[in-house]
Amino acid sequence: MLRDLPGAAIRTQLTLPLRFADGFATTARIFTFDGLADGREHIALGLGDRSVAVTRVPHTGAPPLVRLHSECLTGDLLGSLRCDCGPQLTETVKRIAVAGGFLLYLRQEGRGIGLYAKLDAYTLQDAGLDTYDANIALGYRADERDYTVAAQMIQALGVKQVALLGNNPDKAAQLGRLGVTVTERVPTGVHINVANARYLATKARRGAHTLELPKGAPQTEPLVDGATDHQRCPDPLALPEHDEPTHRDVRVDDLWVDGREVWNSPA
């Protein structure tokens, strides 16, 4: 049972057809909420077998695949190469559409510091600080995000157990403390390019993110400017086929790792 959380409830739910730039299309169920602890307008997308109306009748079957995705205007909307947020968002929708579950889109720009402050942090990263130290230099914690609202949303959706899609161990830890049972942590693909390689390495080194970076990838920031070329590589999630796919077995054809020439790796 969720622990001492303010009650939240579904405010609106409706069908939302989706189409992405690469042509992928699916149908989602979009949910809004009343009573969220921070008062912000977070949303959930139900995908796959969870793209139907949520009712009082409990959904049976395996725990849904759930991702907590923090809003990133620069990555999700503008296609910025300085992070991996945009490709992760696309991957998330495709994988959950197959496996069934929910994408929680959380208004937590810049690990909770906001858009303007995130762009201020970028200037400090360009001057030599890594992604965490830049936030600290601005007077924030390295990561300001609180996932209480995510637990409230999960509760309102009638879910008690989740398979959590993502690489950040703090998300699973916070959900656990809030009473949500995380049955499995499922990593995303590695979306690496010339501009975000050092950023990803910092997240793996300092944030314990589950990221299996290519051998020889840079291990420190600052970021490298001028990312222009994308080199398509084999699907990092390619796995042997099974009769009954699990969350880890879901394959998305256009997951990619790009920008391998950012470092001089052995041939």
C-alpha cells in the first residue's frame, strides 16, 4: 500500500492518437490528475493493453512497464543532442506500446530546476563543470526531483506493482520508499552521440545510471560542441527471440547509438 500520500484522482482520460517523426504511430490513453502534491500538470500515457479506460475493476496480468520521464523541452521537442532525452522518449513509447504500461511525463525540466536554470547550467558545463556540479554551482542540489507525484499517479491508475523502465536507480529507490513495488528495473538503450558522450559518462559514474557505454567512451565532461553526423549502429537491445516476450526482450528496430567517432576507440 502507498504510504501516507495525499489522495490523487484521475481528472480526465481520453484517446490520443500518436505519430512520431519516423512514422511510428500508435494509440494512447492520456490521463490528467487532480490532487497532485506539487500542483503541476503532469500527465500519463497508457499504451499497449493499458491504452483503455481505467475503471474501478483491477487490471489483471503482469505488472505494467512504466517509465518516469522528466520533461526536456530541448531534447524532447527540439531534438537537442546534448542529452539523450528525445531518443529515450521515442524508445519508451515504442517499447511500452508492445509490452503494455504507462509513460508518466513529469514536469521536472533540468532535473527539477526549470528550463532557464538548465540553460544557465549548460553555460557552466561549456566552461568545464559537469552536469551535476553545474547545478550545484547555481545553488541547487545535483538532482532536485521528487517522485511523490509519480507514486500518486500510479496509485490513481490502480497500479500497485511496476516494472520500471529506466537507468536511474534513484527513481526505483524513491518509488520503493513511497510504497510502490518495483518488480524489475529494465534499462533503456544507450543513445550516445558526439555532444552527449561525456554527459552520459558522468551520469554513469556519478549517478550510478545503468549505462553500458561503448569501450573507449569519454569519462569526463565538458561536452564537445559541433555534433552534426549520426552514424547508425546495431540495435543495443537486440536479444534472442522467445515464445513469450518479456519486458527486456522487446525489440525496437530503430534504437540507435550514434556519434562513435567522438573518441578514438580501438578498431
